Amino acid sequence: MNIIYFILVLSVTIFIHELGHFLFAKRAGIYVYEFCIGMGPRIFMFKRKNDETEYGIRLFPIGGFVQMAGEEVEVDEDVPKEKRMQSKTWLQRFLTVIAGVMFNFLLAIVTFTIVAFVVGVPNNKPIISDLSDKYIDYETNLQKGDLILKINDKKVKTQDMFLLEFQVLNGKNIDLEVKHQDGTIEKSTLIPKEEKIEDQTVYRYGFSLDATHSRDFLKMLTYGFTKTWDLIVQMFYIILYLITGKLSLNSLSGPIGIFNVVSESAKAGFINIVYLIGFLCVNVGFINLLPIPAFDGGRILFMVIEKIKGTPVNPKVENMIHVVGLALLMILMVVITWNDIVKFIL
């Protein structure tokens, strides 16, 4: 079942992304050779009547693609010029490229809204719910119900951002600035206690955050939008912290890491799988927006340059940059996958 859930989560996330590209390409009149989910050898392919596109599934559920005429340098003389991507207006090409990301974000909004109506809206304010004398054996002015304003002088407004900052500082002393329920603001320094769990070192700080859920209709209705936006903001800081060295590559996960997350989520019920699809959709959408060659954001960057200078970038130059970017991306994936093996298998 874990394998089925894993394939489901990845396939849905990839399918909705590629569907965005596909629908807008068709709408623009671009010739689409193939719409495929998965990578590697073909498993199943078919064509619809009066439709040039081949639809199919490939062996490895770790990607997908929509192959369109005019994306690459090579020109297919069998495809009419007006059906090649380069012949379309700038807006048509832009919408076709960005549609995958937009569809990912839309699916995330839908899935988070479903989760909200099934289990309620989880509190996302960093409010302390419990304190443990077992780990806090020194004087502290923390109280149940305190709202955390800052962690090590970094403002945090949501649990998502607090947990990210907490991950960066995990294992170190942390300074919390909190607002008590009476409105007063104080600071506390927490010293972690080290524990060994199954040969892994964990650090306990002696407090937990409020995990209550609300059934307020308006909150449930808007949760999909607020959660998606909170995760986009969190992703921005994750990329920033990776660049500045605050987070290491060990913080990232590839297919093996995702499989383990799916397995753990499945234990808590199918609704957690639904949530995970939304979470991955935000990740895939955000990563594809980055102005990196081989990503949608890289193509969008070249289109923005084209718009500014008034003429397209040399297609051969652009294609070469995308090829180099893809090669570097594959190297990064190998490193991340190896880290996953070390963390979860060895």
C-alpha cells in the first residue's frame, strides 16, 4: 500500500503540472507530440481519434513531460510553422510555460480546503500549549498560552516559519520572545537536552505548540489559500537558507525521502495523503518558478529577457544553457538521493 500511495502522490502532483502545460498548449494551437506521466521505457500508450498527441505512462513515476513542437532548436518540417511554439505570441508562450506551476498551486488550494473541511483548520499561530519539567529544569518565565513573537531575534508569525527557524537552530540554545496572555512581553533562553533515539541524536526543548483545530466555516473556506501562501513563503526562506548555508543539502529529500514521508503519512490516515499531495504541489510549483535552466522558471526568465530586449534569445544558446542546467540538476538529484540512502537505509 505504501508503494501505491507513493505512486499516487507523485503521479497526481506531476499529472496536474503537465496538464496545465498541455491544456494551454492545445488552447494556443501548439502541436503536442506526447503527454506522458513517468520517465523511462513506455508501459502504455494510445492516441485519440483526430488528435496528433500520444498519451501514455512510462515506467518510473518520478517525472513527466509534454513534448511540444518548437520547444527545442531542431525544427520538425512535418509540423506547420503556425503550430510550432516559436510562432505563437509572447503571451501564449508565457501562459503555456507558467500554466504547470499555476495548476500545482490550484490543486494545493483545493486539497488543503478538503483537509480543512474533513478535520478542521489547524492552528498555525506559534502558541505554546505544554511545558515539560523533564526537559526544562531551570528557571523560565514561559507559560502555557504564550504567543511566540521571535526566535533568536527572528520574527515568526506562523508555526510553519517557527518550525523552519527551529530546524536551523536545532541543537543550539534558543532565545524566545513571547507575549503572555496578559499582554506583557518577555524573553526566555532555552537550553536543549540531548537524547539518543534509535542511534539518532535528538534535542528536546521542553515545550510543544498548540495543535488544536477550528471548525469555523470562514477559516475552512479560506484555509486552502492561506496554507498555500504560508508554504510559498516558507519555501522562499528555505531556498535563501540553502544559498546562505544556514540549511545543508541534507535538509532536502529525493524520491527515497518522499517514499518514507508517504509511508509515515499513510499510518495517520488517507487524509494525510491528501494533505501531502497539496504540500508537494506547492514544493513542485515553487521550485519550477525558480529562474534555473531546465525549470519552467528558467524558460520564463528567457522570455522576460526577450520582452525587455525586443528580440528572442538565440535558441541554440538558450537550449545549451538548459542542457547544462539539466545536467547539473541530475548531479544534484544523485547527491540528494545518496543522502536519502544514508539517512533512511544504511
